[in-house]
Amino acid sequence: MKILKYFFEYLIIKFFFSLFIILGYRKSSNLGAIIISTIGPLFKSKKIIQDNIKKINNKIDNERINNIIKKMWSNYGRILSDYMFIKDFRNAKLQKYIEIEGSDILEKIKLEKKPVVFVSGHFNNFELMAMQIEKSGVKLATIYRPLNNFFLNKTMEDIRKKYICKHQIKKGLPGVRDMLEFFKKGYSIALMIDQRVSEGIKSNLFGQAALTTTIPAQLVKKFKCKVVPIYIQRINNFNYKIKINKPINFNQDESIENITQYLNNTLESMILKNPEQWILTHNRWK
């Protein structure tokens, strides 16, 4: 039954992907926003989303909550349509829609040839982070979580390897070994630190314990590397601003727990900028 469900979902997504290509970037973005704003609430729990928003800000009123949810679904739809234009974001065709703040930081990392850990969360089109880093000339491998829908996952993996980042590492224990090999060869690592992970540790996020990956902290302790936070913001529906923050040079005496908590605090500050531009449908504190 699940296979049929996945196949049906795959056919629907492929249909819209084909339609998006015909319509072009801006029209597809608007259409994606309408589609997901309409059907998204039918498949995801509104209570989980509301609870997540209240965890971020427990003083928020219902009107503001509903406004955030509305903008969140619209943003999801635009992200979906973006996948058909990743190639154009990478080349000159749609590069005008991306503003980079801190490109000098990437240039310095490239010239120094010392691998770092790039961290971010699922903000807007989060795929643009690895794409822009690799495009800058920094040697990079990125960690990703395969989609549950194995039909659709093949399409997404092809897009990622061709246009986002050539070196993709699947999340999990085998991926950890691959990551260490890449790092030893001078490749920086990019990953999202906002997903719940069973192999992580409990670290506070907005004052509540959340299972959090320790990969950045472990790399810091093992290789004495720097951590570079990145935030992606959507502006006026179609434009993106990618902010490369200054590298964090942790003291080697810092514990895994303290480094992980510091990065969660950094993640909090990013989420607070635009809560509606963060992934709110997952039960992060489960």
C-alpha cells in the first residue's frame, strides 16, 4: 500500500515539475505557493505546527500564529518549484536572484585549503547553501537525508549531484565514515543541524531539550577545525540572500555538549529572524 502511495505522489510531483519548467521561474514560484498553501494543510498536523511556533515564542497571539502558518505553506510551495531551476540558479541565468553576503569568507577558506564545517538549518531553499559553497571553489561534501519516497528520492539525488554538490553523503553510520574520509582529504562538510537525530544528544533549543547532532562538535574536537554558520533568507518571494557568517574558532577545551549548545543558540537566532521561513511541520522536540 505504501509503495502505491509513494508512486502516486511521485507521479503528481513529476507532473508539477514538468509544468514548472514550461511556466518559468517566477510563475512557477507563484503557482507552487498556491498549490502547497491549498493541499499542504490536508497532510500535516496543524497542532504540531502551532506547538512549534509557541515553543519559539510562547507569548505569540493566534492571529500572528495563523499568519506565520500561511506564509510557511507559501514558502514550502516556492521551495518545491525551485527544484526545477537549481541548474539556472547555479549558472548565470538566475544568479541575479541570489545575493551573497560574506563571499570574502568563502574566498579565504578556499585559499587557505583548510576544511571547515558549514552549518545551517532548513531555511527556505536550503539546497542553495551547498550549491553556492561548491560554486565558489571550496572543496565540499554535504550530508543529506534520503527521502522516504524512494521513487522521488532518485530524482532529488540526481538534481543534488548534478547541480548542488557533487559529493553527497547519506545520513547514517556509513555516511560518518565517508565524511571522515572526505575531511581527511581536505573537503569541507556542510550539514543541517536542525533535524532530530536518534544518535545525537539532548541540547536545549528555545529552552526545551531536543535531540541534536554532534557531528560539528566531533569534527571540531578531532580536527581543530572552524565552524561557519550560514543563513538563507527569502526576500520578496523570488530573491534569496545567503549570509556567510564569520568562522567560529572553538577552544579545544570546550566539551561536545557546550559546542553543540552554542550552535543550537546560533540556530535559534536564525529561526527568530523569520519563523515562517523555517521548517515547522516536523516535531523537532519529540
